[in-house]
Amino acid sequence: MEAESESRHLKIRFREGAKHWTDALPIGNGRLGAMICGHFQSETIHLNEDTLWTGTPADYTNSKAPEALSHVRNLVNRELYPQATAAASGLTGNPSEAYQLLGDINLDFDYSHLTTTHAQQTYQRDLDLHTATVKVTYSVGDVQFTRKHFASYPDQVIVTNISASQQGKLSFTLSLHSKMINKTYVNATNQNQIIMKGACPAKRTQDNLQGIQFSAILDLKIGGANAVSHVLDNNKLKVEASDWAVLLLVASSSFTGPFTAPSDSKKDPISQCLSTLSSISNMSYSDLYARHLNDYQVLFHRVSLQLMRTTRPNISEEASLDLKSLTTSVSHLSLLDGVTQVSTSDRVKSFQTDEDPSLVELLFHYGRYLLISSSRPGTQVANLQGIWNKDLEPVWDGAPHLNINLEMNYWPALPCNLSECQEPLFDCISSLSMNGSKTAHVNYQASGWVAHSKSDIWARTSAGQGDAVWALWPMGGAWLCTHLWDHYAYTMDEDFLKYKAYPLMEGCVSFLLSWLIEDSEGYLQTNPSTSPEHYFITPNGERACVSQSSTMDVAIINEVFSIFLSAAEVIGRAKDNIVGEVCKAKPRLRPIKIAKDGSIMEWMKDFEDPEVHHRHLSHLFGLFPGHTITFKETPALFEAAKKSLYKRAEEGPGWSTTWKAACWARLQNNSNAYKMIKHLINLVDPDHEKPFQGGLYSNLFAAHPPFQIDANFGFAAAVAEMLVQSTLSDLFILPALPWEKWPNGSLKGLKARGGTTVSICWREGDLQEVGIWLQDQTRTTLRKNIHYRGTMVTADIVSGIFYKFNGQLKCLNACSLSEIKCP
């Protein structure tokens, strides 16, 4: 009963089919994605495969760049910033490539579906986050029709099950289409299969077949005494008088990596598709579904969260962190199910007045769901739209952007207990390091490796084509390296640190040491330098973006130097020559300055800001996601960061809103963190959307507008930051919880640095209990300073032991993890 209740609670609901793409519901297995529109007369399922991109491997070097670099640096040193901005075009390159789409599955149902009144009245469509399944139900006369859709990671297939409540009542025509160059036909040797062969353009402006090749096969299975299927026009299948039908969609491409040209690929997409279908040919729908659930729920059910305004009288007893509560759902703490039976878009509309905490829960878990669905071991990184895209020319190319968006995509992975989902990011960083070493050497005559603000499937590392204000930013690789250290900090995996992370960090640090130049005051500066996508006004009133040592540059380099020194210490490399160079260089970085208005200066000089409400918070990197601005170590900067956030104000696109929420949480300002959470939850009308305004679409995709998925991930990370913050030595319990809005609640399974897992419950604004455990088999004991509302206790957390503390942080008991099943 409890599982059923929670399943109802964590659903995105519609009472009609999708009018816009952002009304469709997403499913994915990391590589394959689908958007379910859910119309009852005809269904469209939009399909994606994450390796479908324009282009081929490219040379991301520019032999003329060193001369342009010298010229730009000279102009900056002479404080001719507008001229330096213009000259920086010599450092930018060719356009990036674009993410593509796969195609559509189309279902056209028989004439009985033309009678719409009853179907409209009975129609329901929902995405159940507990099962990662989209379900569509409606009735035509006295027959109920049901469709279930899921994307299986273990079997690499998108599955659709269609059924009718009465025998022989299911009839439809099935087809497969694409905007891509393709040929689609029914398989001559298996007439229950539709095959599509296609190709991505090798260049964005050319329709040719020299790019990535792809194939998809749609396999049909039907059942019923009188069920039959026919081939129409050699590219469609017509089903009549069936009881049920199962559609299996598999897809593959010739892409084998960013350094292999499609023309050199030995991978045959059709053979791959047929092999995948063969591997599941003996599996029933129930088998496929069970394997999907087992795989998905192992990840999703690691974390639970309940946020409430009121409780029942016996709530404290029910929610106690005893052994039983660690193994069972606490869904009965949620709001009454009746509240969540309305459409999700109506819930979003009413949030500004009812502030329903269960909608925050839904959005938090939706972020986790989307990460599981768009980034799994062996896939590409989650891009600007995750894996979901409907356009041949997606906005901003659907590409990974390294000046905030790609990093934000992975902010929730570690705290929200999904560390496996980061593996594609590490693969991406490895590829970038290979191309980036060439870019660093040729373009900048530097050692190590570099990556700029925008990449693609070919591991682009040079500055893209466009204005220097966004394109010329060689700190992308450095920011990504902070994720390598964080993975170690959360998992304490020394093998990962030694063999994967450290070599990549070492190459990045080598570039940074080469990139830094001594200025006239003896400081090490970056030149040229930009603060991503933000201009300044020079003293003579001109607009420019290129100067030296932007605050973000300095903050990222300082962070990377710090984690590199820590990593070297952990793996026994502290005596390496490069470690000594970092020790000498780090104190010579320019200190971050405070402007005359009390905020943090965004540039080295206190330039006039033409857009004080700019969407980027680049100069606050040291606060979040970095760790170099803290109340304890840098109190003046900590206060200045607060003033900077007030100065930026509340407006902005979705990702900016969630970044602000995370920053306010790091400042432990619960009211302003919540204010940004509330600010995001506004419904966007796709027909009347306004750029940079933020909000949510009806399917809860976050809006820039248009759609960017980063805010969905940023939301989950920000909520986690409000509930638990950590360093390797410190653990902060409910540091930014908005007590007035969520006075009652519980969570289980969030992760903290040091390899610990945390569960918490609180009642009527007071902490009740905290559970902490360490499952790391390589470490025996972790000393942790546990903080709550000014109280701190130091505890030695022994691996394999579960510790329960009360609201005063007194340890109530400890028991072996072998006695319980922890998330």
C-alpha cells in the first residue's frame, strides 16, 4: 500500500495529449530517448540516439593563433580593452557541430477512435518516476485502451505495450519516419519489422551521406486469436483485431569515438540493431519490464525525500530513523493523494499561492530521474537537452557548454547518490584532454591540455566561432577537473583518483601554469580573460569583454590548484616537480577583490557593469560550486558574495535561478534559497514564452526559455545543498532548510563528502534524528565534525556501522550495517 501511494505521488500527470513537444513525457536509457505525446487517435513517439551529430573529427588547432594571442595580450596590457575584444576574433574558430534527432514512431488507430468525447473524458497520461514508465489510458465506448512505454538500459531497447480491455479491439497502422536523410522499408525476411537507414550530414550546411550513419529497427509483436498484420506500401504495418501489441525500437550508429571518422568506422548499425533484437527475442514483455525495473530502481530508490507543512499525531513514531525505516518507504508522510491527482501543469500554476511542498519533492526526484535517463555508463554526456531533441538545428546546437551548463548537469550526481551516472563525464574529459593538448600546444604554445566554452561529440576544445564574450574562455577543462576531485571526495575511491583523475588534473594544471603570466606587480595573471557572456564598460564609456584575470579565472585556478595539491598528497605524489610549481604559483594568484559597493568584483578592475542582473554568476564560483569562499576562511568575501547575489537579483533563466538557489544555500540563507526555488516554479506557455525568463514547461522541463535541461539538474542539486552540506571533515545538517515552508520532513540516502550517507528527519521546525554511515571497505574510520544550528560534535564514523543521533547531536545508538539494508 505504501509503495502504491508513493508511486501515485511521484507522477507527472496530463489529462490530454501533447499540444507541444514540451507537453510530451520523456523516457530514456542514457543512449536512447523518447518523448511520448500520448494522443489517442494517433500517437507520435519522438526518438533520439545520443551519438547522432553532424560533422566528423576535426583539427582544433590554429597556427595563426600565437600571433593573435600576442597582439591581444599587448592591447590588454595597454588597457585598450575594446581593441583587445575586437582582436580576439583571431583566437576563435569554426562553428561547433549540432546534435541531431533519430525519428518518430507513428501510430494511427482505427475509426473507432474518431469518437473522441468519451476518450477525452477518461484520458490519463502520466510518467511514474518510481518505475520510469509512461502510461496512457482512455476508453472508447466500453473498451479501455492502455499504452505503457519505457526505455531499458540492460536490454538497450525502447518498449511500448499497447492493450485493449476486450479481445480483438486493437487495430492501428504503424510507421517510422525521420527528418534525417533516410530510407525506410519493411524487412523482407521478417515482415514484422520496419527498418530505417540514415545518415547525419558531414557538414552542417551540406546534405550528404559522409557523416555518422545510423539505423533503427521497429519490431512488432501482436497477440490474439484473430490478430493479423499486413504490409502497406512496403514501409508501414497495419494491425487488425489484436488483443495486444508490443513495439521494440532499437537503434545504433557507426560512431565509435571522437577520433574515428565515420568513413573509417567498421561498425555496422544494422548488424548492431539485429544483434540487440536477437538478444531479447526470447524475452516476454514482462521479462523486459522486470529487468528494466530492477536496473532503474536500484539507482532511483537510493534516495527518498518528504517535505511537509503538517503532520499526523503519530508522525514522529512513524518517521523515526530506526532500523525498519531504513528499509521501507515513508511515503505515507506525503500530502494526501487527492492533492496530486490534478494535472501537473495545474499544480505548477497554483504553486505561487499554495506552495505545495510535494511539488518540490517531485521536481527534486525528476532531476534525478532525468540524470539516470540521459547519462549512464557507456553513453555520451548529457547535453544541453539531456538526450531529447526534436530539431535538425537545435537551439545552441544542443551542445555541451562548459561555462556552466555541462557542469550543472552533473551537480546532483554525487550528493543525490548517482555516482555511476558521472562516468560519461569522465570519458568526455579524457577525450577533451587528448584534443586539448594539441589546442594548448599549437594555439597557445602551452603545455598540458585546454578546453573552451563549447564542445560537441568530436571533443572540440578550441574557441568556437562567435563573439569572444562567450567563445574565448579557456577555463572549461579546468572547471571540469573539479568534478574529478569531487568524485573522489564523495566516494573515497583512491584507485579512481590515482589512475583516472590525477593524470587528467595534472595535464590541466600544466596548462594553467603555462597560461599564467607575471604582471608588473608580481602577480600571476590570465590574459586574455573574459567573464563568461558578460561585457563591461571601460572608463571611457566603451563596451568590451576582454581584459585580464577575471574573478572566475582566478577562482577556478585557485580551486584546481588546491584540489591538485590535495590529490597529490593522497596518492603520494607530493614531491613531484609540478606540485612544487603549484605551491609556488598558488599564493601569487591575484586576490579576489571587493568592489566599492561591497560586492565581489567580477573583473580585475572595478569596471561599470552594464547589466547588473546578468544571468551568469561567474564571479561567485568560489562560493558555489567552489569552496574557496567560506564563512570561516574568508568572512569578508563571504559577506561580499551575499551582496553580489542581492545585486544580481532574482530574474533570469532557469539554470541561473537554480545556481542562485545553490549559492544562497551555501550562504545558509534559507529564505532566499527558497525564494529562488519558488521563482523557478512558474508555468511557461510555449506559444508566448520570453527569452531568459525561466520557469517550467508543463512536463516540468526547465525553461531558459527555450528548453535547457541544466536547471532540472541544478534544482535537484540546490535542494540537496539546502539539506546537507559537507567537506571531507565537516557535515552540516539542514543548513538552509526553510523551516516555515517545510517544518516537517525526512530524507534518506543523500551522500556527503568522505564517503558517508545521511538520513534525517525533522518535526515542527526541529531536528529529530540523524543517521550516518560509511560503507567504504578501504577506510576503517572517518572523523567528522557534525554541525547543526551552531552545535558541533566530533564523531568517529567506523565503516560498516550505522550511527543514530538525536536533535542535540547526541549519539543514541550504533549498530552494524549487516543488520539493516541501507539505501
